[in-house]
Amino acid sequence: MSDVNTADPAGARAHARAMAGTQVESMPTVPAIEARDRPEGVPAEAMLWAETIAAGGYASKRLDRGARLRFLDLAGDACLSMLVFSAERPVERLNVADTLKVQWNAYLGQGRLILSDMGKVLLSILEDDAQTHDAFCGASNAASNARRYGEDDNWGPHPNARDRFALGVAKFGLGRKDIHPCINWFKGVRIAADGGTVAEIGPFAPGRRLTLRAEMDVIVVLANCPHVLDERAAYTVTPARALAWRGAPAPLDDPIRNATPEGLRAFLNVEEDLRR
Amino acid sequence: MTTSAIVLDEIVPARAPWDAVVRKGQTLRIVDLEGNQAVDFLMYALADDAERYSAQDTIAAQGNIFLRDGARLLSNEGRLMATVSATSVDYHDTIGGACSCESNTLRYGHHTKAQHACVENFLQANARHGRGKRDMVSNINWFMNVPVEADGALGIVDGISAPGLFVEIRAEMDLVAVVSNCPQINNPCNGFNPTPVRMIISG
């Protein structure tokens, strides 16, 4: 670095500008229309977001109703913990208990809905070839990471999901009280007959994917940290890819919209709220 | 058994909210006076109410969705808030959440929109202390039965409590307990008949 002059603003500016074009594994593609892994059939101009979320990293994004949101478990060890807020009124947010209870089912997968605490559908699951997800065990936190890895902070090598969420929600003006119970994608928890949690940690085949559709204008906040039931001694997590593109809201004859009477009412409540 | 002074002994009417401070070391006993009355329960750290009960942390740490005798009830910061120190009912629920006017419209139809609900009770009780909707998180349902079957089927089914059965927790930090004595009449969580419960704080 001895040939770099950063002793004056012009030199410092030249040094800074020389970094342009650097590619690293975990970064957003801006503009997203230039993403090389654009989904088949999606025109470039429809792309809204393309970002690789680092192992231990986080991201937050606002998406309009109708947008498709795809997550890819690039190397088989991603654990994407997700919070969801109404973009219009963030005090409306994901309710994990209602999501399970209203659908009479403990497990998330293709065709299931992600419900808000106001009787509305935030997201629906269009496709899911992972089938190992978790609505029970939530985010790691400073205490759980410190216990397992001896260290836990955002500025260190072993960030925890809760502290990642704190940064993600802060970017939208939200705080600690807004970090609600979350959903973990790609790492699974099943419930045994005695109520016991059975973790499905993998590692799994690379490239598993999940595609969601925004049914309201939403803010999603993601943290990619090891699952709280992951017993491996090393902090083990691999990058996740997020892709989003513009799409039409669910039509009235949409099969997911009409799959159950409870789910249909969640769509009706959204549609009613949007009548202006 | 050591004798300890009763600090508070109150009846919560059917369908009503209730809240109280429970100091570290005190116990809170909830008595299901008439049987199968769901008692929706949240708690907040008295010193910092952004720290509150976390169903997900509690489930992950104990490796089970049911709250049984000895269960350690954790906060969203992973700290021990309270311990189930006694229960005469085998297990209690922490995945079913609270009923709300809005979720009732999904579960039963829009004719239930105007019925009283647990979220209404929680909002009313919390509003007196400056807390609001952001402070709603997944709660405990004492005396409520929510099994998960092998295929993932999940639902609120007939209770396993009976008149006079109780649960007792010991506070491991100073905390605020907030209760909704569940008014739900559309499922068996209250035997389709909401009834009073008794709250006893000792220590």
C-alpha cells in the first residue's frame, strides 16, 4: 500500500474510488436487473432485489404487494430467521401463533400463509423444496451464542440473530420491542408425540429454495445465523441468496387464496383494508 | 413447606384483564376455580419492559413445547424470568397465542369480530403502564391444551384441568405479570363457558 497516497483528500478520494467494481461473496447486486441468477421467465426490468446475505449477516427490505421473494440456501447450511412488518403500518406484524393456529398446522410449506396479528395474510408460500422450517424455536440471542461459542456480538465473528434483528429493524425506525417471535427458514423443528422438539439441522443439499408472494406491502428483516438448536461446536452457517421481482397480487381465483376458509378470510381482510 | 405471607389474593372475573408486580422470590399461584379456564399470561421485566417472556426461547431451551412442573420461563434476552414451581395440571400451552377480534374473524367468521378477546384484555392492561401493541408477543396459556399430532395437525382441544387445580410460578426477577382471563366462547379452551380464576401472590 506504500504507493497509495491518502495524505490529502484528492489522494484519499482516488484510493476510495479505485475500489469500485470489487466483487465479494456476500453483497447486493445493484441494480438488481444485472443479477446473473435472475429466475427463469422473469424479465430483467422486473427485478427488485438481489443480495447474498453473509454467514452471520442480515438484511432488511421493503416489498410491494404482489412481489415475489425467493430465498436460496446456496451451500446447504443457511438459517434465515425472518421478521415481517406491514410497510404501511409497521405496528402490524407477523404473528407466529396465529399463523399456526389459524391454519390448524404446525409446519410451514408450499401453500401455507404467513399471517399478521390483525387477521391478514402478509406472505404466502408459492413453492418450497426445502421442507425443513421452524416456527417454534426462534432467534439465537447473546446468551445462547455466548454459551455455545463463547462470544456473541455484532462486531465479532459470532453474531446472534436477535442482535442482527435489532440492526435490521432499526433501519426502518423500529426498536427492541418490535423484535417479535420469528420464523426460521431452512432449518427445521418437528414436534414429537411428547411435545419434544426434533431439530433438522442438516447440512442439506445446496441450492434448496423457497418462494414467497407478498400479499401486503411488507418489510422483511432477515438474519442468517446458526439455528439455536444447532449443536455443532463451530459457528456453522453459509450464505443465503435473496431475490425479489415484481409480480401481480393474488387473483381472485388463486388456489392458495381459496385453499381454506380461514385463509380466504385472511385475503378478504387484506382486500377490504386496501379499498380506499 | 415454609410459611410465606400472602401479599395479594384476588379473584379475576370471567373475561377480565389483570396485572400485578411479582417480586423476585415471590410466587404467583393461579387457581382454575371452576375448571378448564384458559389463563392467557405475559410477563415483562420490571426494570426494562422491552425484556419480556419469550415462548420461542423457552421452547428452544427446554426442548419441548409444553410447560410442565419445573419449566424455566425465559425472556427474549435468554434470561430466566420465572420457574414453574408447582402445577396440579400435567402441562400447559405456549404455542397457541392469544385470541383476538381479528384472528377470530379468520378462525370462526366475521360474526365474531365484536366479541371480547384476550388481545383486547392485554392491550387494556398494558396501556395503563405505557405499553402498547408492540408489546404483544406469544404468551403462555395456563390450563389450555394444544397438542401437535404426527402429521402436524394442531389445535385447541378439550382441556385437562378441573375445578380447583392450579399452577404456581416463582419469580426469578422482579416482573410484571399481565393476564387475560380468556373470554373465548368459540372453542373448548374455556369449556365454552368463561369462569373466574384466583390469583395469589406470596412471599
